[in-house]
Amino acid sequence: MKEVWLKNWWNTINTLAFVLGILMIPPAALYMNRFIPPIMIGDFNIDLFISIILTVSIIYLIFRWAKLLVIILSIVALIALTINQISNTENKYTFTNVFTDYRDIVLQNWQSKGSKLIDLELLQGNTDNAYTKVAKRIAAKIDHQDSLVRNYAVNQSLAYFDEYHAKFGPIVRQLSLFKSINSQFKYVPDAFRDEYFATAHETILNGLGGDCDDHTILMMSTMKAIGARTRLVLTDRHVYPELYCGDQKSFTRMKEAIELLFAPYISNQLFYHEENGEYWINLDYSAKHPGGPYSSPTAYAIIEK
């Protein structure tokens, strides 16, 4: 009788450990994926598959040699996820994080099949004195050393995506700053026939309101304050900022970060410029993600600042 009871008890332990082990694979793999650098094969990001393989292997080894440990670890993980969810603890992994990670990775790898990159060659227009003078006046307002601008830039660069810093590095600071500015910036036109170029300091003080040149000055000043390289592009009736991504390898890393962190907003297209192996991506307020559509392929003035 005792042997039958022990056998039933052991079978119950095996079944429970197996079920809990299977249930823990998705959250554990998604969490592990946050720390694995992006690895691409064609248009597919395979670091998630590597995370799944590693997670399954670890759980299998524990299951094989210490079934009770699988149950204990699974219960601890579920309790931790529940506590983090209820307490809404900042920078702690929750059930919501599991869902958003899964959703964003699915959007990135299966729905979008990798964003289509659209390289618009900048057609240099007639760089007459009028356009050059306007561009230089805008660029002169860019100031990354202003203390208010610097403090604002650092603060907002930490507002989003901090949990992905181990995966993408400094890129997440730039993308966090972009998201913070573009989610708060509101268009306010200048007075009729009275063009005014506000400094980033002024725009921050007024609550992030202004027109395209004010947005460009703000974006470039704050990006420069956290070590990024930017330039302004002046078209016939618009000006917008671009972020320097580096060479093709660095650009691919930036692309992967944008596709993952801005997955809900990307409509399968990312716009950029490539010149002599150097990549620049659009930071205009026309989209909720970096790499939004360009207003015009023609540039009358380009100034790096």
C-alpha cells in the first residue's frame, strides 16, 4: 500500500513538474531574450529562438535531475510575476511585460516580415543663399550645453526601454528620448510672416510646443546632449532632423531596436538615407517611430551640428 502511494505521489510530482515547466518556457524565454543581442538571418531575428532553445534546455536538465526544483522555481516565478503585476513595480518583469514582449516579437518577425527599408536619395536642390541662410539660422539655435536641455535630455533618455539596454546598448537612450519628445510635442505655428526659431531651452519651458524648426532644434540639441550625432535637412517648406546610425552593421542594429520597441506603430516601412556607407534615419514628428516617411526627397540645405 505504501509503495502504491509513493508511486502515485511520484507520478503526481512528475506531472506537475512537467506542466509547470512547459508553462514557464514562454515567460522565461521572453525575459532571457532581453539580454541576448540581436542576431539576424535574412529578415528574421533569431535571438528569440536561441532564447527558447536555452530555456527549454535548462528546464529539461532541471526536470531530469531535480523535478521538485522545477516546481519550486515555477511557483517562485509565478509569485514574483503576480507581485510585480499587482504592485506595478517599476523595471520589474510582469505578466504585462510577457504579453507585450510576445506581441512585439510576433509583430516584428511574423506580421511585418521585417520592415521594408526605403532609401530616398537626397536630391540636392539649388543651394541658393536664401535656403543656406535659413538653415544656418536654425542650426545656430542648437545648443546641447544648456543645463536645462542637458538635464531634460538625460531624464527623458531614461524614461522608456531601460530594460532593453543590455540588449541594444546606448541606442535605447536615443530611442527613449525620441519617443518622449514625439509623444509630447504639439504643433503650434508661428505668427503669419514672422518666422521664429525657438531654442530647445524655450521649447522645453513652453511645454514642447512649436513648429517643425522648433522640433528640429529641440531634437538635435537633446540628442547631441546624450552623445548622438544629428543633422538637419531643409526642404522647400519643411525642416526635419536625422539621426546618424553608423555603418551598415550599426544601422541593422538600430533597425532591429526600432522594429522591436516601436512594433505597434510601424506600418512595414522605415525611411532612411545612405551616403557613402553612412546611414541616417528620419526623426521627424510625422510618425510615432523613427524612420517615418519623408516630406520631400529634395534637400536645399543639409547641416550637421
